[in-house]
Amino acid sequence: VEASIPEPQRKAWLAHQTSGFKDKDGFETEVVRHVETTLARSMYNCDEQAAYSACSLAFRDRLILEWNRTQQRQTFADSKRVYYLSLEFLMGRALDNAMLNIGQKDVAKAGLAELGFRIEDVIEQEHDAALGNGGLGRLAACFLDSLASLNYSAWGYGLRYRYGIFKQEIIDGYQVEVPDYWLDFNPWEFPRHDVTVDIQFYGHVTKRTDDNGKTIATWEGGEIVKAVAYDVPIPGYATPSTNNLRLWSSKAASGEFDFQKFNSGDYENSVADQQRAETISAVLYPNDNLDRGKELRLKQQYFWVAASLYDIVRRFKKSRRAWKEFPDQVAIQLNDTHPTLAVVELQRILVDLEGLDWEEAWNIVTNTFGYTNHTVLPEALEKWSVPLFQHLLPRHLQLIYDINLFFLQSVERKFPKDREMLARVSIIEESQPKMVRMAHLAIVGSHKVNGVAELHSDLIKTTIFKDFVEVFGPDKFTNVTNGITPRRWLHQANPRLSELISSKTGSQNFLKDLTELAKIEHYKDDKAFRKEWAEIKYANKVRLAKHIKKTTGVDVNPSALFDVQVKRIHEYKRQQMNIFGVIHRYLTLKSLSPEERKKFQPRVSIFGGKAAPGYWMAKQIIHLINAVGAVVNNDKDIGDLLKVIFLEDYNVSKAEMIIPASDLSEHISTAGTEASGTSNMKFVLNGGLIIGTCDGANIEITREIGEQNIFLFGNLAEDVEDIRHNHTYGSYTVDPDLVKVFEAIEKGTFGEPNDFMGMISAVRDHGDFYLVSDDFHSYIETQELVDKAYRDQEGWVTKSIESVARMGFFSSDRCINEYAEGIWNIEPLAVKDQ
Ligand code: Z16
């Protein structure tokens, strides 16, 4: 690297090469310089916002140096790179993470203190980067952290939405969505106005035959939109490796139409065209686990995929290797089916633009891609209508038909005369209108397909992708259980617990190798250790109680059991069962004498999460939670025995405060519906216990931490189908305790009953698809076991310590290493210590 620097610049370059602050004075100098020059402000009116900006700029300067070096190191090493294509990256805040990963938070804390600021207040100034909905987007963010921390050559590719997931306000108990304009000041992104790609839409295809009799297809006409790259540095933990996240922003292609219209006096329309182009990357679709089939969404997908592939291919071509070496240099992971068009786009590049034979091209394609499935819910599986495809991407539709033809021919050879099989596995669904099944395309176009937890990976093999296991054999399908980064979800979110753990493990190395947590189990009977453990949890609860007071006005007692369910609001996640359980508890308390009540374990039921704006039932659930809170929290008979809190605008930074404060968290999806869940891992890693169903990663968490440390209940996935069948064709009665809950609601105990009839009749009149009634009794009983266990505080602390000690498996580092070995075939790049 050094040798390649031209001689005149060498001296200046060498003087510049330091990627840390020497000490707090060095840090302060940089902060002051940024306040006074970059921000053009004076230290006399430097508020917390300015301090945040300057502090970020100071750290950013350090990051950039390592970022450049990492990119050069990767380029010179000329080894295989992995590209993680995700329509969502739920990053949260960057400053705290950068300080901790670089290892200079102490320096910043001391420096900021001298300048008159508390570091916590400065960190709080940052707006979350919320370019995601929930688990899938946050998983992508954890993966980026692990990829960099483990020194893999990896890039993330996504969209630079102008508006991330909406901000949630609760007004009179109802969710109101407010746009999240987050780009006002974002020091963490670098516009690359020189890195642009022209993306084509619409138009038509012409075919001609060349001299060799080969058919050449050309995609012509239509309109062009420009993709502009914005790069975000991703610092690894305790390593200089700093990877790149490249986000594409859409812009009108200049000179195409705007100036013509402008010159001919059609100014308004030239502006309209510009805005139409910018609309592509304007907003994140706010649905989690639901496909709405909107044209703009398909445009987003192609725009992002085409720009990313152009970029990847451009980089590969610089290496001047033969095309057949492409899969040795490039691995592309499809995060769900959202980027599946990449399969078709790469085939198009190779066949139409580079002139490769179909077979050779298709070999390259399938050896390049891996596909991760994140759900079995049918309403979440993406399908696009053929007419829409024909209109927007005519050449891609032809290629899909060709891919499908060759695929079905191969199926036919293996299963002669099985027409049903052909219809089931076809990429095209023969409906009215015909639909392109994106999951089928992703499977056919990839060499590996993985689910995200063991149960889920088994389910996809035996249900939705069963036929494909027969066609391709079982080895194409594999499991990679999700993980979380312990840097953000332990060290950053719970610094005191991290500190206590490192005092016992002897170093902070457990943050790089989470299995080292096992060492703390030796201290589970150590009095001082246990006391400190319990005190940390209590302090975290006090902090959350303050937040609750500030944001809702409700006083909660930090000694009560904090019972938390924070995640997207969805019927399959069953927040309705939780709130019905809370009502049951309230009715029970009301029926007791004041004396009997005193024996009850006080609880705070805490909810948080966003409903998709068009998801009527989810919004009704939020409304009921708030309506119950309004009654229960003001009932003098109840006092501290029960409080019900809905925390507004749940997001990554709030999760960092909420998760360390939980005693019990709820992961209570109908068995077989939650692919993995990842917050379950975060809660346990922070010493909270779980009440949950045998679903997703709960099962593997149980295996690791032991059955005595988790509260499992409810029907099993293998029985759900029969129970549902019985709901529809047999007869069923609603659980008697649940009937009483419904009666209380219908009496108007929580306000206008009609507001909540949707939730009641879903259970009572419409087949109870999510088995709320079937699981209710088991749920209530298990909650009673929780109360009993919690009253034994010593026993509870033991469970908490044992659980944390056994969570090593759930690091996203383990998970990324499994992808690297089993799917991507890449190894970490050695980094020399400087
Ligand atoms: C999503 O967040 C998930 C699945 C999906 O199809 C779409 C979205 Cl936006 C979630 C799963 O629901 C969750 O169980 C899983 O832990 C997470 O993806 C990461 O794999």
C-alpha cells in the first residue's frame, strides 16, 4: 500500500497515519477544531447537539483512515469477497458503537467531561438510523458488525431511504405515524457522487440473430434513473478492519429529459420527473412479514439490485480474471427474497451483455448466490404479477421464463409425468393474473438455501419447500441459527454487566469469543458476585422506570417484576394473548380481598412495538393495551400490584435501554410461526428470563441454558395444523378464563367495547387461527409459575447467571463463521497489528 503512494504525497501521508487519539487532550483538540471550523460555531455556544456532531466527526476521521486501509488491503489480497444484499439495515446509533469498537470511549468520556458534557447526553443526541422494520433488518446490522470484527472482506448493499421506519406516537391510545426524516445531519455517510450507475426501467426487447445463428436480445427504450452511492464505514471491534456499507440513492438522470422540458418551457414537468426519480429511494416500506405487491417496491428492488451488481461486476472485471472464476471471487447472500432479481440480473449481464453461453452463465450464477429464508407465513412470501413484470422489466420476464423452462425440464427428467409436481415447483404460478414466485426463483438460482433456526429450517424442508428437497436433494438446504452481536447487545447496552463479566473472565475477550461466558458459571455461588449481579439488574430497572415516568407519567416500582414484550405488533406474535392475560390478572386481583392481594407478586407489564400502518388488527391491539393501562394504572385497589405500560416508538436505541431492564420477556408466538426471533437472545444475554413457546430459537436457547431456566408453555408446532383443522371443521369452545376476559371487555371495563370486537371475534367467531384460546390456560398457569419463581429471589438470580453463562452459542460471530464456511467458502483476511 505504502509503496503505491506517489513520492510527492508520501511525506504528508506518513504524517497523517494515526488512527487513535493519543489521549483526552488529543481528542479535545479534535472536537474543538471541528466545532470551530467544520461546524463554524464557537465553543461559547456549543450545545449538546454540536458536541455530538463534533465528537462524531472526530471519531469519523479515525474511522476513515482504517476504512481506506481495509479497502486497500482487501483489494491487494485479491481474495473472495462476500456481498450481503439487504433491503433493510436497522443500524441504530453509530457514535457509541464507533467509540467502543475503536476502544476509545474512555478517552472521549474524559475529554467531553472537561468540555462540560456528560457522554451519555452527547450519545443521546444521535438520531437512530432506522432503515429497517424489525428482526430481519437488525440481523443484517449485527452481521455487518461480525463481518468486520472477524476480518472478513465483506460489503453490505442496501437502499439509502430518505425516510426510515416511521416514528410512532401514541395519541389517545392510538398509534399515529410520523415521517422519520433522519438525514438532516448524518456524519456517518459519505456521498460518492463519482460512483453512479444508470438504471433502466420499462422499454421493450428486440431480438436478432447474429452471424453464428445465436439470438441476441437487446433491452431498449424506457427511462433511466441514476443510482448514487453513499458509503457508511462499519468498524470492527478491537480490530482495525473497517468494512463498507454501500447505500444507493436515486436521482434523475441529468440530460435525459429534464433540460429539454425545461428549455421548452415545461419547467413544472421537468421538476416532476426529477421527483419521480427520487421517489424510488424515498421511503422504506413499513411492513414486517407481509408482502403488498406494490409497483414502487419492485422498482426499489430492481434499482438497488442492478446498481449493486453493476458495482460488483465492475470490481470483478478489474481483476481481469476469466468469468468462470467469478464464484471464486464473489459470494452474494440474498437476505430474504427481496434481492432475488439479482439472480436474473447477473444472468442478463453474462448472457446479453458479456455474450456467455446460457449454461456457462447459469453455472456462475447458481454458484454465486445463497438465499436465506426468514418466514413460512404465506402472506409474507413475495409474488409479483407477470403483467407488472412485463411492463417494468420486460427482458427480465423473458429470462425468468427461460430459467423456469430449463428448470422444469430438469424436474421432468427426474419426475417424468408428474404434472402436479411441475405445477407446484414452477417459478410461475398459473393464477389470474399469473404470478412470479420469488422464493422459487431464489431457490433455483442459489447453491444453498438456509433457514434461521433449527425448527424453522426443518419446517421449510417439510412444508413450503418440500418439493425442492426432492428435486435438488437435502444438501442444498441447511440451517444457520441466527445470532446477535455481543458488542452492542451486551457491552454497549449493559456496560456494568459487561464490566462485571470481564472482571471474572479476566479480560474483554468474551466479547470476541462469547463462549468464554461459560467461565462466569464458576461464580454463581459467590455472594459478592451475586449481589453485584442483582444490583446491576436493579439499576437498569431504575433507569427504565425513570424513562417510563418521563414519557408516560406513570410511577412504576423498580422492585416489581418487569415483564416485557417489545417487538413488531403482529397477530402471530400474540401480543393480544399477553394483554388478555393481563386483564385476567386484573380481574383476579379485583376479586381478592385486600389481605389476599398482598400475597400477590407485583408486576409491571411493558409493551412496545410498531404496527404496520395498514394493519388494522395490530392497531386495535395497541389501542387495547393502552385502554387497559388507563384503567389499571389508576385503580386504587391495585396500586403497585399491576401496572400496564405501552412504550412509544420502540427502536434500536430504546431496545438498548429496555432489554437490560427486563426480568421476564415474552416470546409467545404460535408454535411454528416465528422463524427465529433474535430479541429472545438479547434478553437472556442480559440476565432476563423468558416465557415462551416452543418456537424459533427459543428451542435452541432452552437446549443451551437448560429447561429449568426458561418458562415454556403451549401447543407444539407439530400439532398446530390439526388444531386449526378442528377449529374449522370440528367444534371448539373458548377457554373459560378467556371468556371472562371477553365479558369484562364487552361490559365496557376498558371503554367502548366495539373498539375491541375485532380481537375478540378473531378468537371466538373466526377460527382462532393463532390458537390464542388453545394456549391461554397453559399461558396463565405458566405465568403463575413465574410469580412463584420470582418470589425466590436467590433462585431467580441463579437462573439468571446460569443462563447468561450458557449463551455463548448465540453470538452473530458464530453465525457468520457458519455462513463463511458452509455457504460462502471464504476465510478471514489476516490483519497485521500496527
Ligand atoms: C422480518 O423481520 C422477519 C422475517 C420476514 O420474512 C420479514 C421480516 Cl421484515 C424476521 C422473522 O420474523 C424473525 O423470526 C427472524 O428472527 C428475523 O426475521 C431474522 O431472521
